[in-house]
Amino acid sequence: MSSGILFETERFFFSTICFSQTSRNYKLYSILTVSSRYPSSPPEIPVTFTVPLREQSVVEHGSITLECELSKPNQKVTWLKNGADLSPSEHVNITTEETIHKLILPDALMEDDAEYTIRLENGEQSSAHLIVEGWKTSLN
């Protein structure tokens, strides 16, 4: 009897087992075994930011969208403003479209000038500063 690994891949290894009987009738049996390296399924690939948040500026009362993209669709996220949880309201819209997550301020105010963070369930996060500039007026 002999056995050995024929070749391996990242997810599987292939082996063979040969049985032989040396008598008047020579018989050779060969079994090819394909086995996974993982007990049931491959390890979960972690969700990452493919496009992180970026710093932006907006004039007071203007509309602004903070946006990022993830490597997997429909992930649960938490938005933060200066480290505090941020929820949807009349002033803040939060949307998700597959892998794109957006925080929309349709009427940016001076108090919206802050550090915004989006945090994934696995702890990964992306942050960016939003700068809100006041209206400039001139007198003639």
C-alpha cells in the first residue's frame, strides 16, 4: 500500500491511495481524495473600505454628501459625529445602496463642522472632517 499528496491548492489538497496485492492475480486499486483545507467553508473575508470617506467643505445652508464604499453589500454600519452616534433626522439623511453608504446634510449648518466617522461591525472605520464655511457678504 502507498499513499501521497499529488498536489495542493489554496483551498484543497488532492491525494491518492494505492492498494496492491501480489499474488497470482495482480490487482491495483487507486483512490483519489479531494479534501478541503477548511472544516466546512472558507474563512470569511473581512469587510473593508474600498473607497473611504474624504474631507469636504460646504457653504452654510448648502447640501453635502459624505460617501464611502465597502467591499461587501448591505453591511450594518454606525455613523458618528465627533465620536457620538448619529441617527437619521430631518437634518440628517442616511442611505445605503448595495456597497455605497451616504450621510446627507441637505442644509448644512455651522454646527455641522465636525469629524464624521462610519464604523463597521468588525470595528473598521473611516473618518473625515467636514468644513462648513459661513456666508460671505460684502457691503458697497
